[in-house]
Amino acid sequence: MMTRSISRRAFLKHAAGGLAAAQIAAPLSAPAWARSVDRIVPVEVNARPLTSFDLRDASHVRFGSFQFRSGLVLTSPFRKFGGLSSLHLDAAGENFVTASDKGVWFTGRLVYDGNALKGLADVRSAPMLGRDGQPLAAKGWFDTESLTFDGSVAYVGLERVNRIVRFDLDKGGLLARAEDVTAPPEVAKLPYNRGLEALVFIGRGHRLAGTLLAISERSLDAGGDIAAFLIGGPSPGIFHIRRSNDFDISDATLLSAGDLLLLERKFSLTKGIGIQVRSIPVSKIAPGALVDGPVIFEADLGSEIDNFEGIASHVSRSGETIITLISDDNFFVIQRTLLVQFSLLGQ
């Protein structure tokens, strides 16, 4: 997701055991949307560190253009925790927003020990609400696979119903109500369970400023290339991304330098399981274009991988570009929620 800054999440109140809400102090810097009071609950998240990414050789830290920094295995007694298919970080790489497949918000803060991830703190959860104030999931609007931000406005892609909604978090915080985003009619016709998988908002300073990129998981044209859409902005239209090595797209993030990183995954009984990241210059994206780019990171079951479906980027205080991946455990006991970070090295 994009790296526009969001201030620290803090909430004035939370429900506890059906009793009256107890007040929680919020930093003065917290924006209005971070001070919601109802239906938001605290969540306990436990973190176990990953000592290496390569299961065969702990000294191996370089994977293409990525260098492993640290990682966590996340668990929680909160039954709604899991199914995390998106990730947004603020400019400092600390405060996060993510969402589960079942239409549930999670916000909180990444805790570091030096440069290494240590755990999660101040985690809160709330249901995504529709225009009527009821949870989106209650009306079958779920598989909330994609998330991006324009300031305090969150755009969310709903794969099962092939819709995009927006939440103005300055108006209600995590209890803001969804508003429909007008999309090309082709979006509604995307294949079931292969629809919108990644959203990226293009901010100021780019040729496509004001554009929402909406990318399908595996909606293929006659040439076998993946459908994607430019919504709003100066040049709305449809473009395609060349499919790479039978991988499907699971998320994307925009680097400050202007490259789009595509997170992709593959599951095949004959060709194996793996993930990869491709780099595509945003300058090549235009209506009618077919874009492609080099693979800059790849890993298989010899590494600490799972169903990685979320990617975010930020620039550290030392000037390094940091890539963060999160996995969707599909609420299956045999899968895990992994949070891993890499430094992006020169390509």
C-alpha cells in the first residue's frame, strides 16, 4: 500500500465485558478519526520472533534485491484475528492498518528492538460498516482483500462482490461508513474469487496523481495477461500486467521512487509453492498498456513463507527502503500469520 503518513492510532474508549466504556487517554497528535469510541475492542496479539528467513541456512539473508531484517509469527486468542490480506504502514513504519478477509479492521503499532521487529502494541479491532451502519460482512460483502490510503481516506477492495468502497476516517474513525466508489463496468464482471486483489492510490508528484490502481488477482485476457484498472485521475482506463511464471497477484505497494512492487504467489501441485515480487515503473502504466518488470525477490518452501497477501513499504530514518510482508492464514490451523521485513537493496 501507499506510504502516506498516518498518525498514531489511539482511542478514547473501549467496551469491556458489557460494562460502561472505560476512558483511554489519546495523544494530542491523534487525528479526529482515531478517537472513535464504540464497537472498538482491544486485541491481544502474541509475537514469536523468526531468527532467520532461510530454513536451511540461517546465515543466508540476501534474497535477490531483498535483505532479511526480522520477522514474527503472530497469534491471538481473539477469534476474529487472522485472514490478513492487506497492510498499510505510516511513513515511520510504526502505525499500521490491516483488514481481515471477513471485513474486520485491525490497527495498532509495530514495536521494534533496534531494527528488529519485537511485537505489536495497542492493537484494536472493529467491524467495517456499511452505509446503513451494519457490518459489511453481514450483507455478504467480504473477502476484503485490498487496502490503500489517500490521507485519511481508506479505499477497500471487496473481491467476492467485485466492488470498491471508501471510508473517510476523519468522519467516524474505524466506525466510518462505507461509500461506493464508481468503477468501470468491467470490474463487476471479474471472475469469482479472482477479482480485485490489490489497490494502490497514486499521490502527488506522479504523472498519474489522483489515480486509484485496481489490480485483479487472475482475470486474464485472451493473451493470458492480468487485467488492471486506472480509476479517476488524469487517464482512466484499463491496462494489463503480463503474467509471470504462473504467479497470481496478491498485493502491491508504491515506492517513493515511483516503482510499483507487485507481490505474487503460486500454488501448484506440479510447479510448487512460492512467492515473488516484481518491480514495474509507474511511468509505463497507461490505458491500453501491457506492463512487465523484473522479479527482484523470490522464495519457496525452503524459506519462512506462507500465504503472503499484504505488502507495504516505508523509508527508515537511515534512508533505507523497508519492505514489510504479512500473510493470510485463511483461519486454518495449519497456516500462520507471518510478519516479515526486508531492506530493499540496489537493483
